[in-house]
Amino acid sequence: MKKYYKRKIDEELKCWASSNDCKPLLLRGARQVGKNLGCKAYTSSPNRKTTNQ
């Protein structure tokens, strides 16, 4: 598996998931900056929050 470099999106995803009014997520940005890889890393992390309860 390739080495994963921390990105700004990592903290943004955590804030998004922990907010009470968690709306649908739309990622926009330049090409090849790690948008998709950041989402995959977040969803596969064992300590992510799965529900807002």
C-alpha cells in the first residue's frame, strides 16, 4: 500500500462528520490533489464517527 500523506481535507472531513447539521458532501478542487484518496482514507479509518447520534 502506498504511503498516505496528511492533507488539509482530513481535518475538514472530521469537522464535517462531527457537525450536527451534517449535509451532503461535495468535494471540489484542482485535479490530482488527493480529494478522492482523502475520502477513502477517512472512510477506512477505524476511529471515524459513523452516525450523528
